[in-house]
Amino acid sequence: MARVINFSAGPATLPLAVLEQVQAELLDWRGSGMSVMEMSHRDKEFMSIAHEAEQDLREIMNIPAHYKVLFMQGGATAQFSFVPMNLLRGKTSADYVLTGDWGKKAAKEAGRYGKVNIAASSEADRYTYIPDPATWKLDPNAAYVHITPNETIHGVEFHIEPDTGDVPLVADMSSNILSRPIDVTRYGLIYAGAQKNIGPAGLTIVIVREDLIGQAAAGTPGIFDYKQMADNESMLNTPPCFAWYVAGLVFKWIKQQGGLGVIAERNARKAALLYDYLDSQSFYRNPVKKAHRSRMNVPFTLANPELDADFLKGAKAAGLSGLKGHRSVGGMRASLYNAMTLEGVQALVDYMKEFARTRG
Amino acid sequence: MARVINFSAGPATLPLAVLEQVQAELLDWRGSGMSVMEMSHRDKEFMSIAHEAEQDLREIMNIPAHYKVLFMQGGATAQFSFVPMNLLRGKTSADYVLTGDWGKKAAKEAGRYGKVNIAASSEADRYTYIPDPATWKLDPNAAYVHITPNETIHGVEFHIEPDTGDVPLVADMSSNILSRPIDVTRYGLIYAGAQKNIGPAGLTIVIVREDLIGQAAAGTPGIFDYKQMADNESMLNTPPCFAWYVAGLVFKWIKQQGGLGVIAERNARKAALLYDYLDSQSFYRNPVKKAHRSRMNVPFTLANPELDADFLKGAKAAGLSGLKGHRSVGGMRASLYNAMTLEGVQALVDYMKEFARTRG
């Protein structure tokens, strides 16, 4: 077996130690005589897996008791609908800050359930920066303010946590959750698809302040009503048990690494390694304003796009996978999620240097 | 490793050969250098897994080309909402036939989106039979007729495919899909949570006649709009990739067994073994009308319920797991899905005989 170095934007590389544990336990989870995939979600074995995962996540992220943690289905895209359905709470509008395609999609979907006010947008500049919060046109009567702290396609990331006063801040953290410590109390609601820093696709984490739930719009399906899910500990129906279990192993792995402080430091080093190289030459280019660059997703283009195919071919031969950029921006993208090692990034930089040397 | 004989109603036992293959491929899917959990859903490796699973399912179930097959999230419970949101198509009401708690829940949720007409119900007799279709009070203007061909809690199953004329028949087949050949063309829509006969929880299969889609109600979230999902081959957003992959292995396993004809015959033998024993004595009892008994879920009670705890304790010691009945009906329940072997059922009957002999 030769594992590749996987820079995919998501689903993405997972810690090898986690995968090895999943493999070892696959036919018989700790003497239960069955796979986690075969367990009733109501039995004590799976309940212990589920509770432990939630407790570990609460510990890692320092989530206060007055926040509910929900394990849902449907991905972040489902939340584009269910956030407004749950959080408009009789109000007429919500504020959205657009710093990439995902935020734009979220705003578009929300517009089907209420009025959307675009409080700020960097679309005119191809999402290459985060608009200064001082310039945001916030509505004090908005139901919430929605941001996308990290945009996977454009590679821009919030390195601040904006203050929206009494209006709850809602964040789609799909691509940078668990990449660094955050202050959960700055947010009314955080949601994240699992398939970057958490675990397998098919699981969505929602962390929501409990005073915001219980006023879902008529027509909100029961299993997407945050209050009903919270009251039923995310088991109103059968949850995505296996993904929940793998997520729990990832949370344990993060604890073993030393927590989010250590993870953040490692992520900063990985990103610096790649950005420092990008800034040292002119064969490759990253378009994002330095202060707003993502530590999770690093898009870059070759000065000569005719070399793109050769670059990817050579990368594959060197065991570097998933580097093709999103079709909407072209070029390349290296995703450096928690499970990507510094050695993996070094291997990429070494390959990039050699390619530039021989083809530049 | 000692695998138990797992009679859980769902999530449920999976074929050992499938689990062994999942285990073998867990760190490196066929030379790709990564786990299926780590693959981009847009890359050719996962696309081949996804397409092959759909093709195999179409082949096994003989699904005609004018039916779409969707791989969704949210379980059957989500479909309780999304069936009416998608299929009311401007009509005011739908007919529901209640033969157990799941059908009742489906009808209740549908009532939030339109008028629900209970065309027939066996609730007054504790769901111990299927009302004769000749007595159903069907509305010719109904948007659809909804049935639950197998009720997991009550252990009642349709052994006919009712004819509802021009009104599309909708079936929640969560607990008996793939247990026998069916005529898909008798149905307008079939849906099923994966966690019984298909694969891990977190995946939902929807099979829908294409002329019925494209008229979703306003407010239907994009990823639960059947038309949008069909147009995007179930990849409008990141699908539950790993569950989809395991489902594909289960479909291959069914083909290797000889298809649904062979599976159905085996299921009939398994169920007969248990029911024949139940009918031969009076220590245990099954309340369901013989012609309507489920081949998937066999609920039974002990004449003396004070022995329930001892029965379960002894069963566990004998390696028989998941036999506790649903709390709403009490007693025991043995689920005999496709992956349950005849030997497993024989072991249960042997245990039941011995328990009755020593404690009766």
C-alpha cells in the first residue's frame, strides 16, 4: 500500500491513525461482535460513541453549556435553507457578507425564505479579500449576520471574529472548523459539513445558542428543526452513525495532538511554508490579499496556464493528489486541512520548485 | 473476534463479505492511495463507485430508464416531509394507508404540507393486518397514495402490490427493499433509508418516475428537490460518499448471491423457520394475521412477560443480539434482513426452544 499525499478540498485526507483504528475495529467494535455500521443507534454501545464524541467536541472547542451541539445530515448546503427556516424567528431579513461562492450560494438559498441584505461583498474583486467589518452595512433589525469564515474555492479566510453586537453571528465553518481555537460565544450559530476537518461526508455539525431555537418556521421538516433535534439529542431519527463514530475518533486524535492550540500552530507553519515559497518567485501566483489568505485552502495559478496539465501529471507521478483548482477559478489548489502533514506540504513545495526550475 | 448474530431492526447486520472488503480497502481503495472517505466526490474514482452502484441497483431491481434513482440524505423521516413537498404538485391532498407507526408518522408529517386523507387504517386492531385494498377509501384526485409495505415495529408486510390506477403509489420500503423482486412500474415513488437492507445509516434511496418531478413546492430546499437532485446525479452537494460506496458493495453482493429471486427464496425460508416454530407452541406468540406477516421483522411476546429480561440475558450469552422489541409493543423482535443467515435463525429457534423447555 502506498498512500498518496492528498490535497483534495473535500472530502479530504484523514489522519492515518484514525483510519487505522477504523480498519482495526471494522468487523468487531471493541468486543461488541459487530461493526459500528451494524449497531442500533438506541443501544448503549452506540450511545456511548455518540455521547463521547459530543463531549470531546465540547472540550476541544470549549463550547459552553448553553450551546446545543447537533449531529445532522444534508451537509452545509442543507443548512443554507435550514438556518433561515430556524433563525428568522418572525423577523423579515438577514444580513449576509459575501467573501466567496459559498457565501453567495448561502445568501441565494436564504432569499427563498426571507429578505436577504448583502451587508458587504468582495465579489467585484473576485473575492480576493475580506471587506473591513467597519464598512459592513449591517441592519440592527436583521435576524442574524451570516459569514463564511473560510472560502474553499477562493482561499480567503477571516482572521478576526467580527462583533455584530446583539444580532447573532452565524458562520459556515465547513472548511476551517477545528483548525484553530475560536471563541464560540462570539457566534449565535456555527455549522460545518464534516468532510474537511471532522470526518466522512454525510455528517453536519451545528452548534447553536439555545435561546435562538424553538421558533422554526412552519414547514420546517421535523428532523431539521434545531429544537426538535436538540430535545432528541440528534436522534429524532436514525443518525449517520458511522460518520459520527469516525468524527469522534478525529476529535480524540485532536486531543492527542494537544488540542486546537497545537493544531493551529501546525496549520500556520504549513501555510507559511507554501505561501513563503509562492511569494518568493513569479512562476506561481496566489491572488489573495496577504492578511486574508486561507490557511486551509491555497489556490495558485501557473504564469503559463498551458503548463497546467503537465504540472498535474507530474504531481500525480510524485504522489501528490487533488491539486486541480476549482473550475470556476482554474489553476491549482492545495488544501492543507488538519490531517495534512508538514512533510506533505514540503513535498509539494519541493515538487513545485523542481517543476518551475525545469519548465520555467 | 467473535461476531454476534445480530437481529437489530436497524442499523442492522451487514454481509460479512462486504464488511471484509470495506476493511481490506479502508486505507487504500484499489491502488488509489486513499480511503473512499478521503476521495473528492468529483474525481473519477468516486464517480465510478457512484455510477456502478446505481447501475447495479437498476439491474437488481429492474428499474426502467424513465425512473430516476437518487442517493440522498436524511433518512426516510426526511422523506416524510419531502415526498409531499415534491409530489403534491399543486394538488390539495394525498391518501395514506396506515398499517403501523411509521405510516402514521409519515401521514402526520405530510399533514403539515397538505390535506391528508386516511384511506385505510388497521390502528384500531393494533396494526395486526393489512386492510383489504378493496375497502380503501381512495380519492381519485389525490396527489398520491402512500403505503408502508413493511412496518418494522408491528411486523406486518404487504404481500401484494396494490393497484391505485392513475394515482401514483408511493411506498416507504425502508425495511423490505431488496428483500424480494418487485414491479417498480407499479410505483410512482419508492424511498428507503439504507440502514436495513442497503448499507450504513445516512443514505436514503429514492426511486421516482420522472414525470412526477419538477413541481416541488416553494420552500423545498434545493438538495431535497428531486428534480434538482436528478439533474445533478445526486451530487448537487457532497453526497454521503462512504455510505454510497458500502451500498454499492451490498448491491454487488446481492448480484453474487443470484439476485433478488434467490434472496427472496432465502428470506421466505428464514421467516418460515421462525414462524413455524412460533405457531407450533404457546410459550411465545406473534399477533399478526398469518397472511400479512413480515418476513423482515418478527415481533413475538413471551406468555409470561416477567421472563423477558431473562430471555434477553440468555440470548446475549448465546451470542444472539438485538432481540428486544420496540418499547411501544414490548416483547421481542427478530429482524431477518438479507444479511441474516438461515443458520442465524436456526440458532435463535434453538435458543427459544431451550428457553421454553427450561422456563416454560
